[in-house]
Amino acid sequence: MTSTNTLQHSRRPILSDAATHLFAVGQAVRLKGGFGRPALPSGIYHVTATLPPRGDSLQYRIRNDDERYERVTTQDSLEPVSLPQSSGATLIERTFDHGQRTET
């Protein structure tokens, strides 16, 4: 066995089709429910971060305005939601501010 063969065996395969995230940070999404899945909390969530894959599915960090914590879920568990434009609030304010502003 030569050192060239050893190097070839230890290389990782090159992925030709890298998976891409379908949802963007700040986008409104809903958790899917379905056959064989337990009941999921309903409501609208916002994507707060994109995460690396878990198995064959990309992951996201999401947050609901009524919860004080974030959830991690896979891309195949999410579906997009269309929201009406809110009056005057920017996307970042709607996502992270939750309408709680302090006067200075």
C-alpha cells in the first residue's frame, strides 16, 4: 500500500448538490402537522437563524411572539405563511421586539 492510496481513502466525498435553506431569517412560517406526527403547537413563528443539516434536512431556529424561548426544527417541518404588512414596524422589530419598546 502506498501513501497515495492512504490519502485517497481518507478524503471525504465532494457533495455536488449542496442543500439550500428555503426560508430566510425573519420569514414567517408555521409548523406542519401530519399523519404519524404528534400534535404540534399552532401559531406563526419567525425564523431567527439558519442552522446546519440534521441528517438529510436543514434546520432552523424559530420563535413565536407568545413564547419566551426559541425552538429548533427541520426544514421539512415548516411551511411558509403570508402575513399582512404591519403598520410602521420593520421586519426586525416584528421579529425580535415583540412590540415592547422602552422610551429614553
